[in-house]
Amino acid sequence: MKKGIIICIAVLMVLSLTTTCFAQDMGKKLARGLANVLTGWVEIPKNIYDTSVEDNIFSGLTLGLVKGVGMAVVRTGAGVYETVTFPFPIPEDFAPVLEPEFVFSE
């Protein structure tokens, strides 16, 4: 009886070590598109902060602002594209149009 319990616990521990794999599908593409449409503007303060940390505050407020506005337009546009084309596997297998998929993804 004790061996059976130990074997069950060992099997459960091994099974709990597996990772979940998320396949790309039209639901995920729609969610990604809507998220990018709604959060595209977050690229502006994110790029200001990132550029300020990398260089200095003046660069952050000038170059970071320009990069942020540009990326906000790109991310929002990609979100609109993915929202409109979510039922179709374009690009192949519903792959993301923009990397990283979301504003705060690494």
C-alpha cells in the first residue's frame, strides 16, 4: 500500500512538470489584435522610459517620444489588421504580425 502511494505521488510530480503549449488560433489572434488596438498608446511612455534609462532624460523626452509615437502607430495598426483578419490564417498558422506580441512582452 505504501509503495502504491509513493508511486502515485511520483507520477503526479512528473506530470506536474510539463509545460503548457499554446497553439496560435483565431481566438488568440483576435485577442492579440484587440489588446494591441487598446494598448498601442502605451508604447509612448514605455519608449520614453526605456530611452531615458539607456541614455539620459533629454534623449528619453525627445528620441524616446518620437520612437514611442512611431511604435504606437505601428502597434495599433497591427492590432487593427489582426482584428480584421482574425478568421483567416494570414500570416501562416495565425502567427503574430509584430514581435513582441504585446506591449510589455520581452
